[in-house]
Amino acid sequence: MAFRAPVDLAAVNAHAADSLVSHLGIVITEAGDDWLRGTMPVDARTVQPYGILHGGASVALAETLGSVAGNLCVDTSKEMVVGLEINANHVRAMRGGRVTGTARALHVGRSTQLWEIRIENDEGKLVCVSRLTLAVVPLPKP
């Protein structure tokens, strides 16, 4: 599996302006032929009241990476992907710094996709692992 075209990181990040993605400080930083990577700060925007990374923020990072990667696999003039289900296991607390997530496809089919997203700290230690199921749907009619 490979993306349909080279990934324009500036365009991908610009597309997320004025959304939850930009509010949380998520930035897509790298892309390979079949993987996508992005970062998110662990700060006042992304921590829970006890001062540790909010699980929902980790899930937002995971869904962002998986959904962006999924859309890079389809003909966006005709179809798009939308989330069907996501799960996450939070394995390490974070009190500051940043996390980096990497999305890799487990299955890219005609009607569904399955992505694994590993979120790590700057030392490469696992913080969260998530699995995202996407549906491939036709673009809505204008």
C-alpha cells in the first residue's frame, strides 16, 4: 500500500487550520510511502485536571493521523474516509513535552481501512497505541 500521491505537508497542515487539530497544536511532520507522523504538545490544551496527558487528546491525535493517512489513499475527487470506530490503550503518563504519533495501515480496502497509530514520547517510549477503522464513502453531493 502506498499513498496515491506525494504528501504535501504544508497543504495537509493548512487544511487543518481553524479546527480541533490546530487548537490542540497537532502538526503533521513527516510522511513516508505508507506512513504518516505528527506531533502534539503536552500542555494546558491537552492535559486533564490532574496535569497528565488527557486520553481524549491522545485519541484526537490518533484519529487525526489515521484519517489524514486514510484520505491520502483514496481518490478525494470522488470519495473520502470517515471514522467508524477507534480504540486506545494508554500505557504511559505524560506531564509535559510532546508526543509523536505514527499511523501505519493494517488494511486498505475498497470500503474500509484499518490503521494502527503508535504514540510515543521523545525518548521513543510508548504512551498510547490506537486502532482506527475508517469507512470509505462517496463525497456528499453539493
